[in-house]
Amino acid sequence: MNAEELRLPRSRQANERLHAMVPGGAHTYAKGDDQYPENLAPVISHGRGAHVWDVDGNRYVEYGSGLRSVSLGHAHPRVTEAVRRELDRGSNFVRPSIVEVEAAERFLTTVPTAEMVKFAKNGSDATTAAVRLARAATGRPRVAVCADHPFFSVDDWFIGTTPMSAGIPAATNELTVAFPYGDLAATEELLARHEGEVACLILEPATHTEPPPGYLAGLRELADRHGCVLVFDEMITGFRWSEAGAQGLYGVVPDLSTFGKALGNGFAVAALAGRRELMELGGLRHSGDRVFLLSTTHGAETHALAAAMAVQRTYVEDGVTGRLHALGERLAAGVREAAASMGVGDHVVVRGRASNLVFATLDEDGQPSQRYRTLFLRQLLAGGVLAPSFVVSGALDDADLNHTVDVVAEACAVYRKALDAADPTPWMAGRPVKPVFRRLA
């Protein structure tokens, strides 16, 4: 099937119903239909393993599943069975359940660099709790965020730094400052400029590039020397880099870290973890001012914690992180070979750690292009590949990878035609896809 033949009438109707009731047409901006070619935003019926089906009956090999949260594949039997066992036992009580004890023990065994943990439902709550805790511990107002990482929280302290800052008071924005990834000198200059004011440095320890040698250890030393809290946002790196996250892989221990996404394989669970001295400020066994750390009605739902425990057991026992890296390496090699064979190897570019691959679509001048991304996504969708990224799940098999590479090759052939014409418009069939963070709708 070519892109012109793909029709999604039921998905289009469902999208219209969504927009009539849900602002943005989705509950996560990154899932919005503006992220997909016009009239080619499938609405999902169900998924199993590495595949999803839309309401029109089309099947896709899926990448980036659940915004990187479904790393084992949809409806993974070990996870769903653990959830089922809890459903008939009740999900929420007026006091902690024994499952909370077991889940905390399991987490701290899996991530031994942490001494205490508190669970929540989403990553934003966890990162904001880390910021609040750092401010309480240091008595300082400012937060230093890594400018090269796209997202930390829906809360004001971060969203005020993005183009979608409407509704955030300027006074709040002024308390957040930024430092560049990989540049210790620039970070030290920032800390010196705001000496005694920065409560924490918060960053993803790694993203689409490996940390430069000595960088994370250098940040650790800077944080200690300037008296601020070092926070690793491990929402993505947690489990995908190692079972203990990037901190377990690189051997640099932050004061606080936040986990989510892969932790529940699609079920809603996140975690704030860290040093006892800091975490206990949000507890009852100290003599200082109380910190309202995390207090959520649904943060310890038993079925979600059971899912998290099953995920951790599966990662450790089945070597899932190693499998993700092996799958990603094979996919990256295949995509690069396909792009090179069609003469677009410098324009369709795969980047990132093998377990967390993304792709860039570059125009005739080698610049990132949403118009060429639109062309590329249209061709992938027509070939049955749903891929806002090339982030793999453990459920992919050889047939899925081979099919994906074949479809990429076909897409790259069209890409070459557009480059030769110096205009992708004839192959876009509508408006270009849009970046998530932009000032105007």
C-alpha cells in the first residue's frame, strides 16, 4: 500500500469526537494528531506484544510504545497476571497495604544506589517533589535545569521555560535557570553567578548522546562544592540503560532520582528515590519543618505496584535491557543501510543509545525538517509501521525488524525523489507535522 491509498475513516471520526470533548484531542500532547500527517493519525483499538491495531482494522509494528513506557510489549503475560492477582483483592485502602512494603523492597533492591523510595502516579509529580525537597533541604529558591533535555514536568517551575508558558507567572519563571549538557565550565559559571541560590541541578543523566567522559562525576563534584542537590531524571534511562538506571550503569550516584515510564510497562506508577537524609524530610521521623513531599490518593494502588514488581523481576531474570540494546543495534544498522542504499543516508539519521533510538529527517541543506518528517511518517504508516521514534520494545522479533527495514527502504526511495525535487510538498498531502512545544496552536 502506498501513502495515498491509506485511509482511516473511523480514526478520523474518532479524532473529531476527541477534539470535541478533550482539549488537544489527546490526554498527552505528544500523542496529539498534530504530531502525525494530516488525516493519518490512527486511533488505537488494542495492542499485543509489539503490534497495535487501529479502529479501522490496520495492524502496525509499533515503536516508542506508550511514550517509551511499554518496554516489554503490550499485555505482557507476567505483568497482566500480577495485576489480575491484585484486582480481586482491592486496589486502595485507608492504610498502606502490604504490597507497598514489598514494592519498596523490590525497588530498592533493583536500584541499590537509593536508600528510600516513594511512589506516585506520574513523572511530573515525582520531579516536582524532588525540586520541592531540594528547596526545603537547602533553603534556596532557584532550580537549574538542563537546557538540552526536552521535558521534566507539567508543573510551573518547568513549563514556564518552554514556548507553552501561557498561564505561568513571570516571577515563577525567573526562579528557573538553565545549564547546557556536557559543559561543566558553563555549569560552574552558572552556579557561581547565582552563588548560594541554586537548590538543585536536575537533568537526564543521558539522552540521545552518551555523557562525555567524567561529565556526570564532574556534576557530582560541582553539586557538592556549591551545596546543591543533584537530581537525575531517570524516567527514560531507568531500566532502558540498566535495571538500576543510568546511575547504575555509569556509577555516579545522585542525591535524588525519579523513575517512571518503563517501571509499570504502561501501568501508572512513578517513583522518587534517593538518600535517606533528604527523603526523610518528607516523612515523620525528624525534628525539622515538615515537607509536603508526595501525598497522592492513587499513588500506591496495589495493581500498579504489582505491575512494577513484575516488570523489575522480568528485567532482571530475562535480561531485558540487554535484549533492548541488541534489538536496537540491529534496527539502527538496518535503517542506516536502507537509507544509504537509497541515497539518503545523510538525511534520514538514526541517533541515540540502541535502547532509545530516535531519527532525524533533514532537508536538502541538512537542516531538521518537519516537512520531510511528514513525508517519512506517511510512508511508514502506509507500510504498517507506527514510529514517532525507533524506540524498541522487548516484544519485537526478527520479522518485525525485517518488515520495518523494508518499509524504511521504500520510504527512503520516496524521500530521495523529494530531495531531487527540492520540495517534499507533493508527498505530504497536507500540513506538516508540528513540534509539541510551540507558542501558537
